[in-house]
Amino acid sequence: MEQFLKDIGEHEFISRFLRKNLPASGIVQGIGDDCAVLDFSENEYLLVTSDMMVEDRHFTRSWFSMSQIGRKLVEINVSDIHSMGGKASYGFLSVAFPGTMRAEESNSFFTGLYESADRHDLQLAGGDTTENDKIIVNLTLLGHVEKKRLQLRSGCQDGDLLCVTGTLGKSAAGLALFLAGQSGNKSGYLEPQARSYSDALTISLYATSMIDISDGLASEACHLARHSGLQFNIRQNDIPLSDETKKSASLLKADPIEWALSGGEDYELLFTLPPQKLDTLKKQFSDFSCIGRASKGVAKVCLETDSGQREISKGYEHFKTQAKK
Amino acid sequence: MEQFLKDIGEHEFISRFLRKNLPASGIVQGIGDDCAVLDFSENEYLLVTSDMMVEDRHFTRSWFSMSQIGRKLVEINVSDIHSMGGKASYGFLSVAFPGTMRAEESNSFFTGLYESADRHDLQLAGGDTTENDKIIVNLTLLGHVEKKRLQLRSGCQDGDLLCVTGTLGKSAAGLALFLAGQSGNKSGYLEPQARSYSDALTISLYATSMIDISDGLASEACHLARHSGLQFNIRQNDIPLSDETKKSASLLKADPIEWALSGGEDYELLFTLPPQKLDTLKKQFSDFSCIGRASKGVAKVCLETDSGQREISKGYEHFKTQAKK
């Protein structure tokens, strides 16, 4: 039977085709983490990440301003570097814009892009420009991390706490408000912000594994569980939600926990922490919640609710599902 | 008056928006050469280049096989690294494919991509996948070059010879055959090949500046002239054309010199050479032609023909002109 990409799904697609050449010399970590990790110098790894945003798939121009598109492109990429404990340093941008775009709009895109780049002390060092009827932007970031500070998806130990920065479901809340045609706080969706390098660096002193939340808590926790071969139990009541998110959920009669679990695009940091490091980290950085714990068992993620425990599935996957606008 | 990108053109677009943050620490050469040059270690520079290919702009699926698209993406990027005298080492690929694409076609794309990657001893180390109705692929390459071997667009001296590898107009010939609905040798268009690292390395021992021919001889020679502040005179009769290209031109009643000057996508290396180095280079690498000379004067490029001399204008520019398919 003929197979199409929509039948295969993104993860199978990646594992079928992109892993072919690995492992190779100099590649410490290839495809399969937030960034590629390259061994370039004695004390530091070079980190490289790349994210593409396509109009009407990752954003729609009726909802996003051009400067929001520019900012989001930087933030989602910077978040990948920070999630490895690294510092983003240089950006390489490919843009395809329509020839009929007003120069002012293009200007606005770069204003947003540079706002975020400046905020993260990131230099734009190269790129490519072409023309297309829809906007397509791709950013590749180079970063660096001290070898001993590198955070991978693997590394979690039996008994470690599962922790997450900030609050979750903000982005999904904004999207749900748009889809329902309701007003409310949509900034989590329109203007996601990567956690600062300073936050990531502090966490990386004590964490055993880390990932950023781009695809939803359930999916990201599954990555950590699979890479460490442990079972994660998440306590539903401890998942951090903002008052704004709860308010939007109440307005829309939606479940904010569902947004947190599978909405994605919150760009908070999910990490595992030995229990004895909890107090020390809390003294240096406190904007995080402990939401669960790792234990020996089959690699999976379970949600503990007032009514019992259930295994939770993966989040959003490309090719298999419909676009989120 | 309102301005659109199609009024501004690519070069103005780049200079308006992308140069903002330069120069910055660690960036030896930012936007404005084939690659960005970063100062990462004592003896070597890190080179980074990025090229995006969009369906129906850079290729059409009725003409290109999926494996040809994969190969071309690698070759055009590798050519940028080689044109700086560098060795390509790691690739980061972003792909947007339609969900309705057959898995076999996607497989074929990666087969072509890895064929070229293997040929150039290049490892694919990361990337991003998403879905789009049209195919969009972006490759970012990292490479490295010994500091003393770095070739820039600037560096040419008064009296240097202008030289070019191989033959020109091959790609434009293939495209012209397609557009005319004629059969013939279209491989220069469908399967361009970057010059090998070995060729580029040998040339870089003696050259004073170098660039690869992606936009046509006229445009690339203008870049070298502008960056060195010299006038280049090109002898039309010395522009190298293959017999195949002449045959196609004859069939189509077209001017093959026009293809060489403004067709582009030949991915040969254009370089400047002190006259006293000519014999030495010829002994080590001979597949090149001397087509002109640099002299003091206004930075421009002139073509010397049997009937006189004329200034030649720039080649293809994005936004301002129609797509080449």
C-alpha cells in the first residue's frame, strides 16, 4: 500500500530519513534533542538549532502583526538553545516575502526580530532572501554552552522531581480565544517569550535533564521519560496555570489543563531536579513549580487526578494533524 | 509614496534591514559575502551559509525529480563554503513538505541530498520539519577555513587576472531548452555541481579574491569589482563555453554569452590571481580560464568584444524580476 507523509507522521519521518548519517565525528548530539551539539573546542560545545515558520500554518497575518512574527521566530529558536543550558550568539535568517509586501511591513518584521535579538544579546550574522506568495521565515541559531553545563533530554535519575518554569496553557488560551472570536488576553499566543539565559543557566547548575515546552507538557514529558527510560507521574493539581488562563478557560467553558498538556508553544522550561537540590535552586530562582516525579518503570507519563491515574499521550505532531493557525 | 518590496529589490532590501547590527564582536564578515565568517578559534574561522529553495520559484516538480531537488540544495550551499576557501562540515535542514506527498518521493529527496552530502563529506546534524502545500527547503551549512586561506570578495589588486573554473552558461542552456520545449542536455540546470573542496583549496593558495557564480558572471564580477574598488575588463572571446552549451544555443538561436553573463546557477568559481602565480596554479589545477584583468579606475565591469567595449549590468535580483523556474 502506498504511504503518504500524513500517514507516517513527523516523528517516524524524522527517524526514517534524518538519522541516517549519525553518529558522526564531532556530533555529540544530532537530531533528537532541541539542538544539535557539536564538539568544537576544549571547554565548550557549539549548539545549533533551526526553526521554520510558514504563513497560515504557524501564524496567520490576520492575527499576527509583522513585528510579532519577527519576535516569535527569535523567541522559539532562542528557547531551544536555552533549554540546553546554552547562550544564543549568532542568527542566520532566510526570508521569503511576497514582492507585493509593503516595505513598511517588512520593516516591522525586522523591528520585532531585532527587539527579541537585542533582548537575548543575539547578533544576526547572515541569511538568504527570496520571494514567495506566502511568508516563510527560517532562523538558524548558533549558541555555546560550557561542556559541564550541557542539558540533554536524557540524564534524569529515579526519584528526581519534575519541574516547570512559569505557567502553562497561555498560548493555547490565546489561540482558543481567537478561534471562538472572543476578546481577552491573547499575548501568550501572539508574543511567546523564551525564558532568559540567566534563568536557564541557573537551572542548569542543578537540573539533570531539560527541554522547552513547544509541543505541550504531555509531549515534552514523554521525551524526557523516553530518553531517560523512566516513568513520570504528574500531579494535575500542581500544573501551574495563570489567573488569566483560568479566566479564559472559564469564559470558553474549556479545560485549562488540556491546554497545558497538549496546547504547546508556552516556551517554558521543563526540567528534572534531584530532590536534595530543590532548596538550593529555590534560593537562586523561584519561578518554577514541582509537578511530579520520576520513578523506575516503563518509560511513560501518567497524570494523577482526583479521580485516579491515566497515561497521557503525545501532543501535536506535524503531517498527521491539522494546522494550528 | 508607498513602497513595495518589488520596487526596492533584493540588494536594497538586504542593505536596509539586515546590516543593522553589524559590525559585532566575533563577526569577521557578516552579510555581504557568500558566507558569514565567525572568529571561533585561534587558527580557523567558522563559516556559515544558508540557502532556501521554494517550489515554483527555484524549481518546478514537473522538471526536477525529488532527488535532484535534494542534490541541488546541498550543492548550492556547499558552493558558498568552497568559494571562501572553506570545507563544509555540518548541515541543518528545514523542510516543509505537503502531507499528501508520497513517502517514496520524500525518500527520493533524502537520497539525493545524502548523495551530495557524501560527495562533499558533509554530515546532516539537525533540522526542522513542518508541513506546507508547496515544498520549501532550507539548508544552513557550517564550515571551517584556516584563517590564512580565507577568500573574500575583496582582496583583488590592480593587475590581477580574472579567472573562472570550468564552463559557463550550462544552467541557463538547460532552462532555455525547457522553456522552448526542446530536448537536449539539461543537466547543467537540473544537476548543478559545486566545485570540489580540493579545487577550491588549491585555488585559495594563490587567489586574492573569490566568489561562486550563482547569479551570472556579470553580477559576480561586479561584486568583486565593487568590493576591491577596481575596474574589471572581461574579454568576451575568452569566456569558456562547453560544446553542449554552444549546440543548445545554436538550436535555440540564442546567445550563449548572454547565458554565461546573466544566466547564473553555474556554481563555478570566479577568482582573481596575481599574474606571476598563473603558471604555478596551472601546474596544480588546470580546469580554469583567464577571462580578464583588474585595473585602477571606477569599480565596474566592462565587456570587450570584437566590436568594442561596453559596461555590463548586474544579473538576477530577487523581488524585482520574475521567477526563474
